[in-house]
Amino acid sequence: DAPTLAKAHPSLICCTISGYGTSGPWADRKAYDLLVQCQTGLVSLTGNQHGPARTGVSVADIAAGMYAYSGILTALYTRATTGAARPVEVSLFEALAEWMSQPAYYTRHGGTQPPRIGTQHATIAPYGAYTAADGKDVLFSIQNTREWEALCARFLQRPELADDPRFATGPDRVAHREELDAIVAERFRRSDSAEVMKLLDAAGIANAGVNDVEEFLAHPVLEARGRWQDVPIPGGAVVPALLPPVDLAGTAPRMDAVPVIGQHTETILAELGHSTADIEALRASGAI
């Protein structure tokens, strides 16, 4: 554990990642990503009126990893400036709890939690994905009065709706969501997705096609910005891999070849202080 390691190596920064924290009533409770999604209430928000759904990626694992990364960087800075090596602790539960702050405060101070409504929004309408004539979904939302008026005049081609008392304000539009959704859905059915997005762009309304993974892989932004790089893999082939998302001016991201299993065993053992004789003995015994 961290105290034992710190005693043997005073300058070592030890990072501990747990499910629910190393102390408290759930310190020994088993945990993995989806369990933590359930415990934090995230699953109660995802999905639609027909039932909950897990997120498409392991957000609790990712959140914990990101906070561990930033915590270690903070600890490194602390050590460099004060000489003190401080251990870092992150739990999956508390990492995802931080990401749950908006719905948590909405519920605590609003008296009710956001409803489970798929791609719609609890307090904004229209907001969500609608199906165009070619069967592809396009998501958009109205953020203010200017956008609402532009939607009515330039996309729906029904400028009189901007003054309709049912839809005059944001709360009015939410109260009459079903009627408004029917109007928007009917307009979507008269144009394919490319035309829908073109018209929404022209009206100054943010929108996005609901891409599948294949469409994401072929996304023009990734291609235009050179976000793919070929990486060698064992066997002599190469595979395209996404570059890290952070660009540091004047430096190139390091994208080494994928190693074979055990390729760096001796290097790592040497870094840990094992002599060549120690490593040979470990290999002879079958330990490595």
C-alpha cells in the first residue's frame, strides 16, 4: 500500500485507484464501471422513457483515470516545489460524482431530478434528434429567442409560429413540447439530412448528424486536421491510430510501435534496480 511504499521510497508518488475509496463503509466493496454508473445515478438519467441505458463508453473508468493523471501531475509539481512526495487517491465513485454535479444540483435545488428523455432536454424545446427523409437523425436545439425566430422563418418556413402564444417563451415551448416536436418532425420528413443541416447552418442554428462509428472514423475533421497516424504493430503491419487530443506547440506526439508481450521486461526490471544477474536468475526460474 501507499504508506509501505512511501516508507521504503520517500520520494515515490503513489497513486491508488479504488471503487469507493480506501476508507469508509464501502472500502472493500467490489466495483466496476457500470456498477458505479448505477450508484452515482447516471444510469437513471440515460436512456428514454422505456428504460435506462449505460453510456456507450466506460465513463467512470475514464473519469478516474483523468483525475489520477491530473492528481499525479499536481503531486509532481508539489514535489518539485516543496520536496514533499504526497500520495494520490482517486475513486471511480467520486470521480464520476464530480461529473454528476449538474444533475445533482438540479435535483437538490429544483426539487426533482431531470427526466429520462433520450436526446431531449428537460428545460429546452425543441431539443433532440429528429429523423430526416433519408432516415438519418439530425440533432439540434434552440438556445435563445433569435434562434427560435430564425428556425420558424428560415427552416420551418412558418414565421407566424414565433408569435404563437404556445411557443412564445422557452417555458411555453417546453410545456407544449409534443405539439412543437410534431411540427419539427413533419418538416424534417420533407428534406434529407444533408439539406436539413444546410438549412439549419444557414439559419445560424447549431446542429449535428447523429453519426455511427463508421461515419465517425471517416469524419472530415479528423482527416483535414491530420489526426490519424500509422503505428507499427507486431508482425510488421501498421494500423491507423488517433493522435492524442492535446497539441503542445513545437512538439510532436510520441506514437511508438505497439510492443510484443514482454518486450520491455528487462528494461523495467533494470529501472527498478535489478542487476543483470538478478534478471537472468528470474528468467532462469521462469518468473519472467
